Amino acid sequence: MNKYKTKAMEENTNPIESLIEKATEYGKTSLELAKLNAIDKTCDVISTLLSHLLVLVIASSFLFFLSMGLALWLGEMLEKIYLGFFLVAAFYGVTGIIIHYFFHESIKKCVGNNLVKQILKQTPWNL
């Protein structure tokens, strides 16, 4: 009878051990999938930000040289070069103040929404 109890106990522990083993494998697989999803999202967000940063650098360079040319041209028109630079600086100062007071919240909301949308973008494996 002792043999029978031992065999029955082994039969009972095998399904439990199998279940624990499967649960452990499921946990490891889920963790690996979460890591891969995090890497995918991070790469997606960084690549999007870098591409936008490149466009921003090019547009800023264009605006810088355009401003320099305009300042020099206005300076020649006013017969004092520094006045052209003051006028261009004043234009940018007034534009910055207007943007800050009237468009700051809408720009902040738009950028935040786009960033969240990019992070939460649905992919085939996380539907």
C-alpha cells in the first residue's frame, strides 16, 4: 500500500509541477514580449523625434540666413547696418510674445497629443 500512495502522490505532483512550469514559461514569454514592445515604441518615438529635429534644424538654418539677409538689407536701406538687426530682432521679439500669450496652450496640447498618439499607436501584436 505504501507503493500505491507514493505513486499516487507522484501523479498528483506531476500536473502541479507541469502547471508551475507552464506558468513560469508564460511569465518569461510575457516579459520578453513586453521588453520587445517597449523597445519598438522607444525606437519609433526616437526616430520620429529625430526626423522632426532634422527638419527643425534645416528650417532654422533657412530662417537664420533669411533673417541675416533681411537685416543687412534693412540696414543698408536705413544707412545704419545695426538698425536693420534691431528691426529684425524686434520683429522676432514681438512674434515670440504673441505666440507665447495666444498660442502657447494650443501648441503644448498639439505636441502632447501627437507624442501620446505616437506612443500608443496600435501595432499588429498589441491589439
